[in-house]
Amino acid sequence: MAFIITSPCKTEKAGECVEVCPVDCIEEGEDMFYIDPDICIDCGACEAVCPVEAIYMEDEVPEEENEYISLNRLFFENR
């Protein structure tokens, strides 16, 4: 199970998460960052540094943010 970046990141793109990721699994999209679930090692480094608290474990994503689980998958399927 990977981490998911949710709506607070949209248009924010602070980037601290990218800097601390030990496996480089975070990629920049057009308006936000996405975490590659095939590379993520669930270390939590990104979650700890996110200034807008947009990152959650997939099974802890708030219900109102569930669409970001699918958006994250689609981002990497279309690459």
C-alpha cells in the first residue's frame, strides 16, 4: 500500500516531499505531485514534511478525498 497525495497539494506543489523521498517515487504532474505505488516503500518521509498535510496512507485517505486514489493510479497508468 502506498501513500496518496490529495487536494491540498493541487496548485500548491511545495516539493518538500520530493526532496526527502529515498526512492524517488514522487513525480510532478501538471497541477500537483503523485506517488508511484509500484516504487513507494511506505517509509512516511513525505508525509512528515508536507507543509499542507496532503499526504495519507491509501487506507487512511479521508472519504472526501477518495477520488485522489484513482487519480494517482491513472497518472501512472498513462505514463
